[in-house]
Amino acid sequence: MMHTQFFGNFLLNKRVITPDQLVEVLKIQNSTHKKIGTLAIHAGYMSAHEVEDVCTMQTHCDKRFGELAIELGYLTKSQLDELLEMQLPDYMLIGQILTEKGILTRIQFENILFEYKNTYEISDLDLLDEQKEMVDKVLENYYLLEDIPNFQDILFYIRLFFNSLIRFIGDDFTPLKVITLPEVPTNYSVSQDIKGPLSLLSALDMDTDTALAFSSRYADKDFQEANEFVQASIADFLNLHNGLFAVNMSNDFSVELHLEPPILQEDSILDTEATAYLLPIMYSFGTINFIFSVL
């Protein structure tokens, strides 16, 4: 679900909490949120090997953990439903942390939660189609700019990008509003061109400390210094995401896309042939800048 990510931004825009408070809450949320795989092992429904198998499968297709576990015969639908009930909805978990730390009273949280759910027509059901509609509605109304070329394709791309972040990096992030830049100075970046009927430049940029944390999460290793392995991890994440996008575009829309090799660069200006759009994404460990340009 994307409730946590959008809810965090909603709180910021309403000036209910500060950015520093949000980062603190996201750090706590990330350490307390239980993943389906962990819950399945704890309940004795799946082995660690089976959980790892599902996670590996997720790198090749755009499906959620529970959906793949059922397809592979590791979980039944009733077992998955039981595990899902063990989890608080993500936006409720953030509210729990805010009230426990005294940042909000329970009444304040109840009021802001009502406003949030009413604004974006969020139900308490976690149905895939409804979630996609909710994400698209929020992206259209707030995060994305209407003048972006190929808007519907970009909407699909960004939604998939958020899913990739949740699966491979973690869900303790909040996206901020997309901004337009004439040129993009970068710190520690990886870019990749997508060629075909939809030509797109995509890039990830971040400072060195954030790059270490990002790559450590992705590779499940503790990187202590910026080196070729850190760069390779970030490049692999971007290439994996863009590969999933290309597969989905081919399967769902019969649009064939080609990926160019990722390009690594530091402390330079990102060369874009068209208008560049920057989407800052605040993680508990730092902010990553996702950049895209429709060519």
C-alpha cells in the first residue's frame, strides 16, 4: 500500500508535523513494521528459503509478495488474509507512533486521518485495483505536473517506481512535489535512457551518505565507503526498475522498449535533451532525487 508515503506528505503540507519529525517517525516505522514474509515464517506457514524464493521472483515481475506466494503454492488465500490482518495499515502505524511520542493527540490524529481519507477517497479495503486508482488520483492531483508529455505513461511509470522502492529499498519514504528544472546538477548519480515509442531519460541522484545507505539496503550489505559496488548497486536497481517497466509496457500495451546501459557520474550536470522533472523522495536515511525527462 502507498498510504504511508502519501500520508506523510499530507501531514507536511498541513503543517501538522515538521520534516525532522517525519524522518524520525519513518525511522521508527521502518524498524517496527512487519513484512509479510517475516510474519509467514513466524506463523510457520513458510520457510526462510520459500520467502527468499518469492523475493527473488519479485525482481522479475510486478507482483506483490502475497500474490506470488499463493501462485507458488507457499500460502493459501486464507493464510495470506490472516497474515494481512496482523499488520496495521501503514498510515495507522504512523499515527500510532505520532500519538505515542506526543507529537499529536489521538483526537488530532483522528481529525487529520478523516480529512486525508475523505480527500483521497481511501477505503479500508486493500484491493489492488482500488489501490491503483487511489495512487493515480493522488499523483494526478498533487505530485505530477499536468504538462508532462505522455502523462498517462509517466503516471504508470511513477506508480511502478514507488512499488520498486517499497519492494527493494523499503517503505519508509515520503515523495515530495515534482519540480521542473532547466538543468540538473548531480552529486552521485546513475542515469539510463529508455528508447522506443516512449523515449525517456531516468536518473537517480543523491549525496554520498545517502548512496551508501540506499545501496546497502538494496544489496543487503553494509557498505562503508563509496566504491564501484555502491555505484553498481544503484545502477542495478535503476536497470531492474526500468526492465520491469519495459516488460509491463510490452505485456499490457504491446509497446516495445529498449534499455541503454546505465551511466554513472559524479558532481556534474545531467545532460537532458528536453525538460527535466525532479521528484525528491525523503527516506529515513536521506533524500534521493528521481529525475526523468520525456525525450
